[in-house]
Amino acid sequence: MHLRNLFLQHLAQTSESPLMLEIEKAEGMYLYDTQGKKYMDLIAGIAVSNLGHCHPNIIKAINEQTQKYMHVLVYGEMVHSPQVLLAQKITELLPKHQDNNKNLESVYFVNSGTEAIEVAMKLAKRSTGRQEIISCYEAYHGSTQGALSIGGGEHYKQNYRPLLPETNQIWYGSFSDLEKITKKTACVIIEVVQGEAGVKIACKNYFEALRKKCDEVGALLVFDEVQTGFGRTGKMFAMEHLYNSENQNILPDMVTFAKGLGAGLPIGAVVSTQKIMSVLKNNPILGHITTFGGNPVCCASALANINTLLEKDENGKTLVELAEEKGLLFRKYLQSPLTPKGGRLGENSKIRAVRQIGLMMAVQFDDFLQMKNIIDKLIAKGFLTDWFLYCDNAMRLAPPLIITEEQIKEACEAIISV
């Protein structure tokens, strides 16, 4: 039976119209189907493959680790060098607090972003003795029952209720909504940049007020950096955009990672203080357990990923630093695009807005049908893009950080042409 028929027969589908691209291999910026057609990957598996596909440094690290060991007892009595070295590296890179006791220096590895959120919610409840969790409308934190409970859209929740009790929501960037955070609140979980809302970015003053409000009432602040972490926004972590010598205390009590951490392998993480993380030790013992979280091969891949992202090119710049320059090139070419003959499109462009931070971008059109038509035509031309759960009139662009200026021009010309 044809592979596509087997796909439909034996793999559970999550939509009525899967893309049905039969991928045979992937390398660098491109996916290749069984007919030899190549597709420029402009979404990186939804902000996962920041180094592109099959980067030699990642393949080397994976191969070397598989020759040593692939799986042993992950949480318990075993000390794994890939896990320890990765945790050390992440905590070294995170911004530091004026109060050393508030530094994020303890890591719990999991399998995905949604599991990282589940761990963060458990830690917040145990640490504070409270039950209310506040999140934002139009936020996305995952699809498990707990993570779905604090997600941003009733459309995705309604058929799975009842969900977690005592979850409430505020509008991202709304100063007045901060009054909903009270002494009943265990934690506020928030994306530094709202991803599925279509790349929305609140101002530093908002996060400063949010941090202050959480401190006043004793609530924990949790940053969800699942989609933004590890170079996507032009900083290693999106929270660094909020951090400088004058407001260095706009830091969370916990942060969650996944997606871009593993360079294509499944791994997530929760990072917090030693004090907060210690509640997993007792009452009950084994406060969170995970069979595969922190798998040695995944950790080796993640560590090689971080080290590669931090390598400097001949001009002394890292891929992380270049991400903002490349994102601005996308904005430039899409907002004042050139036709193949050199003339400007001006009012003929259907693009209504470009929201961008680093290589995390939303290109907005009039409506979903127009946007979906453009995406379908781009796929036919060999360019893979996507849309957003809570902003379905915008096209997602989140290419690997290795994309070149020539490839950016090529992608933008393709977008304009359709």
C-alpha cells in the first residue's frame, strides 16, 4: 500500500486536510520530498530547528553520545555528564539577579514545553500553598489538560471541560488587569512574546509592573520561553530584552524552555531557584517524575546546539546576534518590496502589517482565506510557512537562524509574487 495511504490509515490525524508532504530527507534550510522537490523551511518545525536540519555539530554530538549510552535511569541515583553540563550551561547564560538567592540555577529536564508548564504549575502550588493560576488570553502553553486549562482560547477548550479549577486570565499588556493578581494567586504564567497570538510584544514597563505586582502579593512569576528561547528573538532568551542595569530585577521566579533547545530532539526544561525546586523532594517524595526527561542523547544534542549558536563568525558575531539583523531584512523586503523589475509594489501589496522580533515574525493579511491561499501557493512554489492559532489572518515566519540574506530575499520575493 502507498505510504500516504498508510499514513492516513494508521496515524491519528489532527485536521481534515494534512499537508501530505512526503519528506525523504532534510538538510540545512531545506526539506526534500520523495520526488526530489525541495522546500525552503520558513518555520523550522515551529521554532525548533534553529540550526536548520542535520547540522554537522548536532549529528556529531548525537553519534558520540549513542556510542556511550542512550538511556539509563534519568531521575534518581545516576549522574549523567550530558545532563549536568547542559544544566550548567543554561544557568550560566541566564541573566543574574541582584539577590543571588533569586538566581535561576536549578534545572528540571522534561520531554516538551507542555510538560515544562505542568511542572511549573505544580512547583508554584507547592511553593506558595495557593491554587489560583493566572495566564493571558490568546496565550498558548501546550495541549495537556493542565496546560490547556491556562491556554488562551475557549474554542480549543470547550470540548475538553472540566479542566483545572481556579484558573483565571488577564489581557497581555493590560496594566489595569494586573489588579486581578491577588494574595490568592500562586503564579502568573506569561509568554515574554505572545507567539500564537501573532507575535505580540508588551513594553518593558508592563513587565516591570507585573513583576512588582507579583512581589506585592507573594505570587510567583513564570516566563514561558518555549517558543522564544535559544536565539529566536535575537537574544539567547527573550527575557534579555527586558534586562538592563536599570531594571535588572524584571526576572522570573521560573522559566520554561523546549522547542529550540534540543536542535530537533525532544527535550524541555524548567529552571528555577534552588529553594523553589527543592519542594519536589518531599511531601510527597518524587514530586514530579518523568521517564525520558533529560535523556542523555537529547541533552548532548541540546548542549551542542547552544555551543554552536554561540560560535562567532569571521565578523565576530553569533547566529543569535545575527537573528535580529536577518529579521529586519525580512521586514525591509516585505514592507517595501521590490518587484523582479526593480519597481516598488507600494499600495498593491496585500500585506497589512509585519510584526517582528529577531526571526520570530507575523505577516498579516486581510483575513484567513486570503492568508491560507497565499500559504498554499507558497508551498506549491517550494516555501513552507504556517499560521497562528489565535491570529489566523497572519502568516508565521520562523526560519532557522542559519538562513542567509540571499535566501531571505528569495523567500520574500516568493511571498510577494503570490
